[in-house]
Amino acid sequence: MSILLEANPVTEQAIQTLQTFFSSFTPGIRPLLLLDYDGTLAPFRVDRAKARPYTGVREALAKIIHQGQTRLVIITGRPAREIGPLLRGYPPIIDQPIEVWGLHGSERLHADGRRELEEAPHATQRRLDELREYLRHNNLGGEFEDKPNAAVMHWRGASPRTAKFIEMRTRELFEPISRLEGLMLLEFEGGLELRVGRDKGAAIRTLVGEMPAGTPVAYVGDDLTDEAAFKALNQIQEPHLSVLMRPEERETAASLWLRPPSGLRGFLKRWHKAVQHETGRRKVA
């Protein structure tokens, strides 16, 4: 059951949830902070190239990064290389490379520039490529997003009647193909994606498995695609926190609901302060 925050500032119950999580930070263990991008760090834009972080978010992230005590990873539906330029800003506030898992977890871009991409079975990839080529010339009335591992149709911003029509046509095209080996349909708010590869839950299980036992880990996301991440995080033994970051409440597996942008800035500020406190304790010891 989620703790739903009815107004800003956050409720006492939410504050207690945050305090319980941040009290798990201990000297010598770097916590793991996992963040979605669109809808979480930045408001949605129909033109995704204009989806800049909320005011103050770059600065808050830069403070956490410059502490050098947090492993920070972005997990996004975008291709991974799109995130760096959007986060850095101009002049660049975030001046260090960040690890990004793109394409909902199918792509991994390491901070040192190494890139990993899951591959589909040959026959499946060929059929997916044929679909992508078709949609480049016939977008079904929506906005087609072409990904290496997916065909994505967006109808966000369309009128309810037009959106319903685009969704119907997209499902008619995508659903028969989704039965091929390795393909799956991924629903998100305002769109549908036919894809291959890991989801965000699998990405989180991999990342948590790379960390020492007892590492506190949090994931912050907003969309239906983030539910796999929330569920994966809720199953681990380590101290964990799953945060739904969106203006309106909905049913979710997340343990906490915060409203952006103030809830997001407040959360990042609390993270920075908790790490700073533990760093100070380690120096004293």
C-alpha cells in the first residue's frame, strides 16, 4: 500500500518513511540512487528534445555527484546517449559522466563510455525492423519513435478522440507481432511500445547485485513502465525505497508518493544531507 501525500509539504507519515530509509545510510557504504528521467527529473514535453530538468534539479544532482559518495544511475526509456546533454545544461552544471540504462534497461551506457545492447533473435529483429520501416512512412496518425530495440507510438497531447483512434490502430498492428519470440508490449501513459530486451525491473536487479550487501537503494519514477522497477526493488533484502514522483496519485507498488517539482527537490536535498551526515561521522571516527 502506498503512502499518498495529500499536499505539499509532505505529511508526517511520509517524513517518517524518508527518515527510516535515510537512517539506513552507514559510513563506508555508498548508497545507490536510481532515477527515471521523463516525468520524474523533467516534465513531459511533446517535443522530447525540450524536456529539460525541473528548476533546481541539476543543481541538486550536481551536489550529490560532487560528494562522491553516491552511485547515481539514470534508467530511462530513451536511448541512453540522449540523457547526458539534457542533464548537463549550458553552461554545464553536471560536469561528470553518469551511468545510464536506456531503452527501459535493454541498453547500458557506462560512465566511461562503454555501451552494451541486448540483441533479439534474428527472425524477431528482422520483423521488428520491417515494422519500424513501415512506421517511418505511416505513423498511424501519432508520433512514431524509432528505437534500435523497439517501435514506439505516442499519442500524448492528442485530443481524446484522436488518441483513442491512434491507440486502436497501434494495437491492431503491434499485438499480433508481439507474439514473436523475445517481443513484448510495454504500455506507458500516452503510448505503446513493442520491444525486445530487459525491463527496468531486470536492470535494477542487475545493479543491486553489483553492490555490497546492505547497500541502501532507492528508485524514483513516475510512469506505468516504472512499476516493474518498484516491484523489483520491493523484493530485495537491502534497505530500499520506491518513490512514485508525479502530480496525481494512482495505484502503484511504490512505497511513497511525492509531487514534483518541490517533492523531487526536497527528496534530493534530504539525500545530500543524509550522505553528508554519514561522511562527517566517518571523518570523526
